[in-house]
Amino acid sequence: MKSIQPIPILMADDDPDDRMLAREAMEENKVPNQIVFVENGEELLDYLYQRGPYNAENAPRPGLILLDLNMPRMDGREALRHIKTDPGLRRIPVVILTTSKAEEDIVRSYDLGVNSFITKPVTFEELVKVTREISSYWFGIVELPS
């Protein structure tokens, strides 16, 4: 297995507790990747297009996007549609990380081009395991485009 590369992870989630727990789970796993948080789909697209407060220095291109579906202003479904229809962004892997288990959300997400759909774990220990697996798979096994 190749060594894990410290490629930035961009997480879009409106819940401050979920963002804090994700950061702690990454730290627990000693994931070397920088994790950057945005709170909704509009901020996610601003980051990706380096608009508003984001620029080339503070918004490096992420190697992975962790995306919640249910967020204010622009939800994850709409943000995913924008990402996967933009030739400059569509190669960035997107993993849905949401509380939804609805078959409709799963099917629609894959139809929009999501790379993986994961239901958020209930306990911190499960979240640690999931973040370890995500990191290992996306940064240790898979070859990502530059």
C-alpha cells in the first residue's frame, strides 16, 4: 500500500458538533490531511471557485469532499450537482456523509455522480473507524488525479 498523502479534505456540514467530532476523529486517527470546513453548499462552491473570502492561498484544491445533504442556503444535493457538472471540479471525489438513510437520497446522490454514500455513525468510536477507513481508502489505496 502506498503512503497516505496529506491532500486537503473539504467538509461541508452545517452542524458545529459534527464538524468538531470529525476533526477529533481525524486527529484520533492521526490523519495527516488538513481538514477545512464550510457550513453550506454556497460556502462550498465559494471555496472551490475561490470566491469571496477564499483565494488560492487559503483555499487549496481539495483531494476529497465530505458532503452533508441537509444544509441551509444550498443543500448537498444541489452542491453535488454543481460540482459534478463542472468539468473543472467533477474529478474531485465526493463522499456523502449524512444522517439520511433514505433510498431516494442514496439513488439521487449516485445519479448525480457521488463517489460514495455513507450514513453518519451514531457513536464517536464508529466515526473514528469510518474516518480511518475513508482516509485509508481515498489517500492510501486510490490513485487520485492531480
